Amino acid sequence: MGPTLADSVRLTDDGVLILDRRNFPFSREWVLCRTSTEVAKAIEDMVTQSSGPYFAALYGMVLAAREAAGLRPHAAYAYLEQAGTKLIRARSTNNHLRKAVHAVLSSVSGSGESLVSAAVAGAKAGDELYRSRSRALGTATAALLPFEGGVLTHCWADLYLVELVDAAQRSGKRLRFFCTETRPYLQGARLTAETLAEMGVDTTLITDGMGAAILQSGEVDALVTAADRVTMAGHVINKVGTLGLAVAAAAFNVPFYAMVQAPDQDARSAEDVPLEYRAGEDVLNTLGMRTASDKVRGLYPAFDVTPPRFVTSIVTDRGPFEPHRIAEYYAEGEPNQ
């Protein structure tokens, strides 16, 4: 039985069930989305995060196929494209949503199966492919870590982190993890730390402001995070706060490994990646409690950009690459997705 968050999106006859990560682990509630539009809204509202939106988009496209099943082929495909656009726009920085939509549209296009059957096949294939590539990525990252040591991570790296820990445990490595709490949604406190503890890992939670001090302390052998997107120039776009940790890691000679399945060929540099800003109001509240008066406004850039000079290796499902050599990932050709 894997950790809870490794299986947090499910397709049912009634719609798509999404485990509400906003309240996890204090409550384990599932949100039922009956339409593709409701799935897009759930993604936008942060019901699910990290790789969760990828799986939600896969099965949201199946709902779109159900909705379009009575239309003529051309109109049905146009409907799916429109639904896909809504899903992609729900969270713009991470390009996994685009990949999920493409996986289903590719399966439907030219298929001899019924629309819904083809969409389900595409979604299941996309699900399996993402998991297998995450497994390869986790194995490659675990190989870079010491047999015994400390790892600092930031935000929730989802299946990447689960597979890294699985690979490390299979090889007998004994790693300790330090998790930043990751304001304002506290993904590190609620998702990362909970999942690591669930997997039997020695886990310590720190506040976001403690990262540099922990890196200075000598207790950390590597900074390891996911990347929402990596450019072909080696920029790492990830949850805001990653940049500060990467700079501190470089200052104290701690390697920084950024995990991503593949760099984005459509993003030559950071200027090609839309950086999402969320409501500043989110910063003024923590777990539903107001933490600043109404005389104060909040600012919430959800992501930041770490320049390649602060990144030791970008680890992919094809192994690690130095940032300036990340384009070599495609020397073997395109991955399946």
C-alpha cells in the first residue's frame, strides 16, 4: 500500500474524485467533480497541487468526452479542445496540464474506438507513463545522494519525492529529510512531511525562514526539489522560495538537485514561462485564520526562477544533466510524452 497522496485522483461513473489537499492530513475529504469545468475549477482552487492537476486533467478530459459523446465527430473534438484549454489555463506555470490534455487528444484523434473509450485509453496511458517516468526520475536522483545523510526539500514534490524515497530505501540508504513548511498553503508541512513520515522516513519540519541556517549547519548533504518547469537554458521554475534556498545552498557548498521528467523545449529561457501570481489575500491568512490586519496587503508570486548557476544538476528520467547541458536530454529523441 503506497502513501495516501500517491493515489489522490480517481475516475468514477459519477465523475472525477479528487482528494482535497487543502485540508489534508487533518481531514481526508474527496471532492466530486461531475464535469470537466468543475475539474478545471478544482485545479484553480488548489484542491489538488503538484502532479495532482496532471491526473485531474487526464480524467477531466474523459469527462469532456462523456459530455461530447452525442456530438458529431468534428464538433466533439472541438469540444474536447475547448475543455482542454480550460484545464490548461487553470494553472499556467507547470506544463504538465498541457501534456495531460495532449495525451487524451492524441488518443481520440483518428481512433476507431468510441470517443469515451478512446479518451479513457489515452488517460490511462498518460497515467501509467507519468508514473513510470517518475520512477526513473526518482531512481536517478536517489543515486546522487549519500548512503546516509540529510536532505532539505521545499514544497511538495509529489510522485517524484515518493519514488526517490522508494529508490533510496530499496538501495539501503538511510536519509533524513528537512521540510520547509511552504507558506501560505503549507504544502511542506501538510503534504511533504506527512507523506515522508507515512513512508517511515526521519522527518523534521522547519519554517521557510530557517532554510539558510539549516544549510549552514552542516546537517544537509543535498537540497532536492521538484521543478514545475525547466527551460532549455537550464533555469529552474519552482515554488517561490526555491531561489533563496538554491542561493544559500551554493553559498554553503551544498549541491542542489532539481527534479523534472524533462526540460520544456518550448521554453528557451525563463521569459518563455508564465509565472503565476495568486491572490495576495492568501498571504494574509494561514489555514483559514487571518494573520494580518486589513491595513496590510499581501503579494503572492507562486513561483520563482533559479538561474542555472545555482543549480548543480537537473535530474530527469534520463538521468542527471548539468544545467548548461540540459539540451542533451533530447539527443535520444523525444520521450513518449
